[in-house]
Amino acid sequence: MLHAPVTPRTIPQGWSGTDLAADSSWRLPLTIAHISELEKALANAKSKVSKYADLTKSDFPLGRSLAGLVDRIRTELTVGRGVVLLSGFPVRRFSEGDLCLCYWGLCIHLGTCVSQDGQAALLAKVEERGIKQATLTRAYGTRRVHALHVDLSDVIGLLCVRQASSNPISSFASAIAVYNEFAFKHPEWLPRLQEGFHWDRYGEQAAWEAPTSSHPIPVFERRDGRFSSRFNRNWIKAAAVRRNSPLTDSENAMLDFFEATAQRYAFTFELAEGDAYFANNLCALHGRAGYEEDTGESLGRGRLLLRSWINLPELRPSPDRSAVHYGLIDYGNLGWTAGELAVGKNLSAGHQRVFCE
Ligand SMILES: [Fe+2]
């Protein structure tokens, strides 16, 4: 149980938007040395594999500068602000295939990359796909607003390949700052939030798996002295409908308060072409505004981001397996490594995972 506010002044992850704006430690511009090493690693990778999913760390060897950068990203995610923004990724220098190799190569050095949708995509393309507004549609294939939320992996990575001319504002928010506001203004709601809510699986589970998480996912939790948070209102709302268990007025009020507080303490920014961010999903929320594109942009040249889901177990408090707190991602075609997908582990009920009910 959480008993007291996490003190923002002593917890780097407990920032406000103003704090983040005044701190450049989490902004990491790529240097000429980084880009030169990227090109060398890419050349080596292309001599070994044709598909990014087949890439191993040794196929994409990092020079000293890039290795230092990856270490720095990991440190910032683990004990720093929980968010990192790279800039100057040379997206126009590479073909889309080479770009996937470069980005994937960096990500596999950072942690364990896993599949992130019902098609077992390892690198998801975040772009408009003409999907009509629907209750149970993953938002990243649409131009609609993405309210502040977390994804299912330990870390989300996004690389901006092309930005829309109407560049939608992106946001980060600290879940610790949100928790502190609850502790000061609505401590009576914390027990319910710590109990958590079921999350919907948006129909992406396997036939033998339940359509919602089998256990409630805590909004706030402290285990082994470490704070963590999980919040995605769309998935909470969808699970309540599917389970025919409507949220009460009080529950909606606390979720409204969470969203309003996250927005109030958010850091907002324009994600530019060649920017790449990483966010620790256990302490930092991300989101963006909705956007429009003109006709030219919509013809296959519109806004495009590459997204990775990366697991970094060192970010987590020790998991309570009985509560399935960290089995969120392990269902259907989600949560598989490239190696597991290559041997078809996702296709067989015989490989059903420990965390699946
Ligand atoms: Fe997301």
C-alpha cells in the first residue's frame, strides 16, 4: 500500500511540465559520431540480414559513441526523468527498410523488443489507416486524439519519420506527479486506485484467452519500495462495458481527476521529423493531439512514426505473479520476441504463457 506522497523534489521521475522544460538532461541530440556509427552498423547489418526482425545485436555492432548513448537512454529511463528525446535521427538519409534496420538495431541494444498488436508486428507503423471511429480500435492507426496513457510494455519508443504539416502537439506527464496530487487532495480515492481496474484486450487475445485482463491492474502501486503506475482509460472503459460492470460515478470522478491532473502537469512539445522518444510506461504517460492532413499528405506520404515496445525488467518492482500485475502484454500475438515469432510460438496453444489465464 502507498502511505505517503512520493516527494517530487527527491524523485527525478516526479516532474511537472515546468520542471521538464527547465531540464535538458533528458534531451539527447545525435552527434556526427553517432550518425557515422549508425551508418557503419547499418552496413554490417545489411551484409548479414535482409529483415530487421532477423537482426541480432552482433549484426548491429555499436561503436563507442552509440553504446554510450544507449547506456544513457537506459539510465534516464531507469533513474532519471523516465523520458528521453533523441533528435537528429537521419530519417531522410535512409530508405524505409534501412531506417527500420537502424531503429530496430538501436532498440534491441536497449532492451527486449516484443510484438505489439494482433498481427504480431514488432515495429508498428503509427499512421492514418483510414480506420473509422469505433469503440474498440487501437488509436495509433487513426488521426484522433490520444489522451495521456501508457502502453503495455515497460518502455515505448517512437521515431518520427514524417510529421504532418499541422504537427499535433505531443505530451508527456509524470504519473508520480499525478499520484502526489491525489495524496494531497483526494487520499480517500487511493485505495480504490491501488485496487485497480480490469483492462480490455480489444479482441487481440488468443481464442483460449479471456477478452479482458483476468485481474484488475493497479493504477498506483508501490512494491519493494518502488512506485509504479498503469493508466489507460480507453482500455479500462472498454473492459467495464465488456464485463457488464459499469464504472460508478465515484470511479469515473477519480479517473477524470487523474486525466485532468496529468494534463495540468504535462510537458507539451512538437515532435519533429528525426526525433525519437522513449518513455518508461511505469512512471510516464504519453499522448498527442488529434490532427488533420492535406490531400497530398494523405497519399501515402502522411505522418509516419515507427513504434517499438521494449521490455526492461529492471524498471519493474518484483512482480507478484499471482496478481498478474506485469502480465499485461502477454496475450494473443502480443508480447513475443522476434526469436519466438520466428519459430511460431505465437501460433500454438501449447506455448500458452505463464501469465495467461
Ligand atoms: Fe501509446
